[in-house]
Amino acid sequence: MLQEIAVRLVRREQEPRYQQLMQAHHYLGALPKIGETLWYVASWREEWVALLSFSAAALKIAARDRWIGWSYRQQYARLKLLANNIRFCVLPAWNLPNVASRTLALCEQRLCEDWRQAFDHPIVLLETFVDPQRHRGTLYLAANWVYVGDTRGFRRIIGGYSATAGSAKKVFVRALHPQARTLLCRSRLDACYEGNGAAPKLLLTAAQLKALPDFLRDIPDPRRVAGRRHPLPALLAIAAGAYLCGARTYQAMGMWAAQLPQSARQGLRCRCVRNDYRVPSESIIRDVLIRIDREHLERALERWNAQFAVSDASLLLHAQALCLPRECAHPQPAA
């Protein structure tokens, strides 16, 4: 009987039934599809046996992040390579030996390719949370998942996290790639893990962001004195910071600058008007980068690279990468 169990994606017309059964038989109830989510059903001769749901990984889990060993900067860019088994429900008539483990194994075998087909990138690691007040996680341990620690009990809510901690959950992970941890901690990923050709979304620490203007303060300003509304070190630091965080067009640099909070703008030493720190627009960033002396900029960036990029190649900066042609203000359509 176990050999006849098959796992497949839930078809669109079957989603109401899937949700109804999940709501009725899982103690946490059903969840809507949000973001990157795949629903699976296990069946035996067309009879539904079990339901599984995988979705985007949790933003921050200290136990998981310690086990992986990635940096804060890598974590933000590579969370998409993880998925969370947020629901697993074996239907009542099928609470039989080995049914759950067989179902999970079949799902693991196809999950990476299904994810690539649906979302244009693979996944290399799975995670799940187990409430120790209800379960011990025996299924996951038997299926070679690794227990890495407990959560702190805080829930993610709109605007941050819950003020008080609830019950801690056990955290289990399962590598779908034999070198998952090594891959997630690399300074640069192969193109096949980036997906859709977009630049990776990365983060800078506050210390890195604040250090940028110091490396750029001695570069000659190409603007007329009357046109120097924004300090040149701050403007160049914004362009460099935006590039390091994934911006590859002048438009993206301007958008990145516009969303900077006041604290980050202050750290970058932006222009201040009545206690309001202001950032340059896309057009100002573009005009300055087109006219800047590239040799001076390259020498300044070499000093940055010597201090920050030796241990993390993703922090590497070059003048040619920042000073885009004028026509790169917006992404170009494919030919």
C-alpha cells in the first residue's frame, strides 16, 4: 500500500477542498496562499491521504541562523532558498505506520524542481516548527531532519514582533542540497540560484553604511559650487550603498535612497534641512556619476575593498559598476 502512495501539487479546482480539510483536521487550521507557497496532496488510488503546505522561510530564527552560519547580509539575500513546511496533516483514516514518513519523503524528492518551475529559483533547505506541547517531532527526526534548537516564542505581526513571548517551538531543518550550509554562506552564488536574472537583494550593516562617506570624501566634485545641494561624499555613498544592496540602474538607486529612514540618512551625513535629512533624486545621482572622475573614484573604492571586501566578495565595489551609461537610467527591454 505504501508503494502506491503518490504526491502531487494541488490543482486549482481542488484548492477549496484542500482548505476545507486542512481547516477541519489540522489543529492550527488552514492558511491562505501568501507569496511563494506550494500545496501538496498525497493520495492512494485517488483517495486523499495527507496534505502538506510549504511557504517562504521565517525571516529570523536564531537557532536556524546559527546552524547555517551565514552572515546578516547573506541571510537577507538568500532566504528565498529556504522553504518552511508550515502545515502537514495526515487525514484521520490514514493514521497508519509509515504513511507520514513516506509522504514527506516523496514530497522532498520533487519539491526543489516544483519550486524552480513555480518561482524561477530552487530551494536548498527546508525548515519547520514543532510545538512540543503537542508533538515531539518524531516524524521529522525519523526522516533525517536535524533538530537545531528552539524559537524564543515571539510571533511575527504587522509592524514587527509580538510584545510577549508565547510557547517556544522546536526548530527542525532538512538539507535538500548536500552542501546546503556551505552554499548559503558563499560570498557569491552561482547564477542558477539567483533566479529571473535580478540582482540579489542584500543588506548593509549600520557600521558599513556609515563608513562609506569616509572613503569618498577626497574625490573632486564635478559640480558648480552653486549646484552642490547634496554633499558629494553622501551622494556617492548612497550610490555605492544602493549598488551593494542590489540596485543596478539609476532609477533603482533613487528608489533605494528614497526609502532610507532618517537614521540611515543621518549616518550617511545627508543634507539636513530643519532636522529633516534629505537624499538626492535619481536624476541628481545620475548626473553626478556620469561626470565624476572615475580614476579618483576607483582609488577611493580600492580602499573600501581592502577593508571590507577581502573577507566578503559581495562587498566589492568598482567605479565602472557605479558609473552607468546615461541610457541605463531605466531597465532596457529585451531585444
